[in-house]
Amino acid sequence: MNKAQLVESVAKEIGSSKADAARVVDAVIGALSKGLKKDRDVQLVGFGTFRIKQRKARTGRNPQTGEKMKIKASKTASFKPGKALKSML
């Protein structure tokens, strides 16, 4: 499912226009992003937890040339599904 399909699904679910649903989806995504930036964890009971993880610096390989290269440490977002979501899948 992409964002357009999500907006369409939300519009049908709440019985409103796609423009209203798009604002709702954007607001939720914005709130999740702000929550991750501020608290580093966003827990939605019954759905799952979004969390910031730290990746260590490491040595990689350029796939075109095969030469070794250094990859910097970075932060990434991860998602761990909740119990209810896991059982539904």
C-alpha cells in the first residue's frame, strides 16, 4: 500500500473527502516524526512501536569496484509490531 492508497482507504473509513483524509494522514505522519525526534520512541498500543536505532560505523564494499570503504555511523527508524498486529498477520 502506498500513501495514495492509504489516503483513499482513510477517506472511505471516515466518510470524508480525499483532501481531508490526506490532511489526516499527513498529520499522523508528522506527529510520528516529531515523536521520534523528541522521545526516540512512539508506542501505539495494539499496533507496534517505532524506535530510533543507532548504527555503528563499519567497513563496507563498493559493489561496482569491489574496493573497501568506510560507512559512517547513523541513526535509523525501526518498527516492532505489537502482539495484536503479529497475531493478525
